[in-house]
Amino acid sequence: MDITKLPFDAEVMLAGLKPWVEIESPTFDAARVNAMLDHVARECAVSGAIVERIAGRMAFGDCVRATFSFGHEAKPGILIMGHLDTVHPAGTLNALPWRRDGERCYGPGIFDMKGGNFLALEAVRMLQRLNLAPGLPVTFLFTPDEEVGSPSTRDLIEAEAARHKYVLVPEPGRTDGGVVTGRYAIARFNLKSIGRPSHAGSRLKEGRSAIRIMAEMIPQIEGMTTDACTFSVGVIHGGQWVNCVSSACDAEALSMAKRQADLDSGVERMLALTKGDDQSGKFIVTRGVTRPVWEPNEKTMAMYEKAKALAKQLGIDLKHESSGGGSDANFTGALGIASLDGLGVCGSGAHTLQEHIIVETLAQRAKLFTGLLMELS
């Protein structure tokens, strides 16, 4: 296949992508995530997929599995995994509306990763328009909770991936236009400090502030960061009344390491920070969601080489890297399944009010994705 001649039109693709971006879908709002899933499920059904809805749990949204058989009998095929949740709270469209500004197009979740999900579906639809069929069936698995570590969907992701030969993940492309062949290990932690309440105006000295305990622990936690393993505190909530010495404070921490052994050591150090008593106050660390390290194997690298050869047709020197920032490919790659990540659109500003894509890469990456679907067998 000469992928340079595939008739993708970036402007037409933008028009199709716009409603995806304008349906806000913050992870913790299951109803909004499900509205996004409704839209995508309908698009898949209209395109001829067998669509299945899998009920959500743990207060998260549902999942959608959409299978394009392309006339093949059921056999291990290609799994395309994408999350439809974003970090942007409802109302972000007011501050970050859909807008085109030259080579850039802005909007919440457009880069991470609605643009990539859309171009992957467009790749399948392009094959349909051209009456072409890949050598394997293609299944999409759209999920609702990747931005918080996929706590409700990991078992489903791993089970579904195990039934497939290849996994493609259209998470954002790298800054240099490259793809991802490995990811670092990540662990989340829930932190809780428990103080001793008192009236902040008349009996301040009788209290022990939970907020103060947490504030004292944060530098200690972040001070454990080394080149091998990083630690950061990114969420904190404490207190209820300004005239009360706070009795409880909650926070979340994140640790990342390139090697599993370094993360395991970091987990031990974090859990060892639990301490205190009712008089001095308590600090409690519990382990949350963990993503295993994904190190590329021969099957992943063989798939990367196919992608690299295809990209060369487009005049692209497709580089690859292991990346920080987890994805659901951590799970599939750690299982030894051939996985290629970072196949989505290029851009910048993920998780910020400057989130955008580079418009021309919509069609460019869709051509690469389509060619890869045809190459895999």
C-alpha cells in the first residue's frame, strides 16, 4: 500500500473531531464520560462495528468494545485501546473552547487523547471506503478511567489484550513525532494525616493541625526524589472551618521509576512513612493504583520497525522511546503482548489550558495508522 496516496483530509477530520472534544468527559463525572461513550458507540455502530457496552464500576463510566471483523473468523487480531476520559473538569470549554489558530487547534482532551482515538477510527473507516481489509480483525476498547490509573478497567484491559495478537495505543505522539515502545513504572499513594481538633480562636494550643502534619511531610516525601525514582504530591484537601484546628487532611502522591526494582523500593519507603499516635497526630500512607514497568520485547520492536518503514514513505524518521507518564500499554506491554504506543496526533499542552494539536498531523498520523493496520498479520 502506498500510504502517501490515502485521501485523508485534515479539514474534514477536524470537523469530525469537533463533537468529540466538545463533549466534556472528566474522569470523575461518570454521566459525562458515558455521554462521550454514547457518541463514540454510535459512530462505531454506524460504521458497521459490533458494539458492546460494558457497565462501569467503582463509580466510573462504562466501557465500549467495538469490533470490525473485516470478514475474518474470530481469531487473535488487533486491539486498539483508547481512553475517553480527560483531566479537564466540566466547564473547561469556557476557558479552553474549540478554536483553530493557524496550524494549531485547541480544546480540552483534543491532544490527550481524543484526537488519537478519532484518527484511529478514521483509519478503519478509510479502509472501508477503499474496500480494503487488513489481515486481522480490529477491535477498539474505549475506557473511562485511564487518567486516574485505570483502577476499574485494568482487569478488562488485560483480559481483552490477552485475546489479541497486537495492541495499538493512539496516545499522543512524542514531541519529535516519534512513538512509544516502553513506559516507566508508576505508583499512586493515598496520604492521610489525622490531627487533634480544637477551637482555633480560644484553644489553639490544645489542637494539633492535620494540615500542619501534612505540610511537614510533603517536603520529606518530595525530598526522596532521585534520578532513579521520583516522588510528587499533586492533590491535597484539608480542614472544614477556619475557626477549627483541622482534624483530617488527605492528599495523593505519585512515584515514577524507569525500573520496576526502583519503584518497588520507592513503594517500601513511602509505606514506611506511616507513623504517629493520637497525641502527636498520625500520618498514614496506603498504596493506590500501580502501573508496572513496560520494557519492549522483540515483538514490540518488530512492530515498531514496520511503523518506521511506513513512516519513511511519509518522509518521517520515526524515532521511539520509553516514556514517563503511564498509559494502558503499561499493562499490555508488561504481559509481553506486542504493543505500540504514542501513535496518536502530535501537539502539546496536555492537561493544561493550552492543550492543542498540530492540524496537519491528523492526516499524517492517520496514514501511518492505516498502513500499520494493513501491515500486521
